[in-house]
Amino acid sequence: MRCLSLQPTNTFVLKALTEMAGQFPAGDAEMERLASRPEMQTEEALRDVNMLRQFAGLLLLVHRGQRSAFWQYPNEDVELFTRVAVKLDEADRRLHQFHLAEVLCDRGKIDEFQQVAAAAFAPVAGAGPGAGGLARDPDAPLIVLARLLDLHLGRRDPKAALGAIEMAARSGLVREADVDRVPRLGMLVRRVQAENAASVGR
């Protein structure tokens, strides 16, 4: 922070700070203060794909830290810059798609959420589970799948929920052994399986 105060346009220092924030999450206020620094949004910084990647990730950390069932984090920058990252960061596009889907769901943009989630889960030839930036956030597909299952079960449509599970399995990004890493997802998957088994038996 001292280096940044002496050299406010030093993108190396900005990258180091955002990487540290991701690896060793600080308090919400500290992350938000870093994300709101004007140097983070300069044209020079955002032309740097690595910087854009770090900035979008930092905004997502703030968003995740402050959202709740009762309150929606109001900063629209997280959606805006994640959209920009989807367009410009080709190497990590899939990860940004999952993050965008998560944010869209949180912001109530359900139709677009489903479209972006389907694009993120679309199989990519030769891409492994960690490709497209997912090694940095391997739980991103699990979080989005949980949102999809919540949506379909809320609509009383267990068949659509089962279709979402099958879509995630075809992508190679969600294995049965992974689902309990996100506790709510494990519960939802078992509920979907049970409801579909019951409907077959009727």
C-alpha cells in the first residue's frame, strides 16, 4: 500500500495487491476500498487482461462477502466488469462466464442467467476441468449448478433440474464426488434424484 501511494499508476503493485486479496481474503471493507481505487479503473489498467482479470475477481469477492438472502449487494460494477472480462479475457472466458451467471442470478436476471450458465457448461473439446481459468476457482461450476437446481425446484420442475445435472455432468466440470464440496448442492442433487425417481415410480 505504501508503494501504491508513492506510485499510484504502478500496475505491478495493483496486481500484487489484488492477488493477495484473492489468496488471503481481507475484510469486506478492505477489499472494497482496494476495488474502488481510481487506479484500478484506468484505461491503461483495463487494457491489461491480467489486471482486468484481477479486478473482476476482486469485485466478485466483495459481492460474495456482502450478499445475503435479505440484501443484494448494490454495486453494479461487478456485473459490468465481469461482462467485459468475458469479452476480452479469452484464456479465462469460461470462469468469467460462471462468475457472470452467479452475479446475474443474484441480481434477479433469471433468463440471462440460464443462457450464460448453459454457455459456461457447454462442452469444449480437449478442455480439462481446470481449463478456462477454472483452476483458480474450481467451485464456480458447483455454485452455478446449485443456483440452477434451486431455480427449477422452486418452479416445481424436477425434470428440468435433472436436465441441469446432466448438462453439468456432460461438461466434465461437475463429478458426483465433487457435489458435497458445496453442501447445499449435495442436498439439492439428492433431492432432484429422489423426486425424479418418485415420479417414475408413479
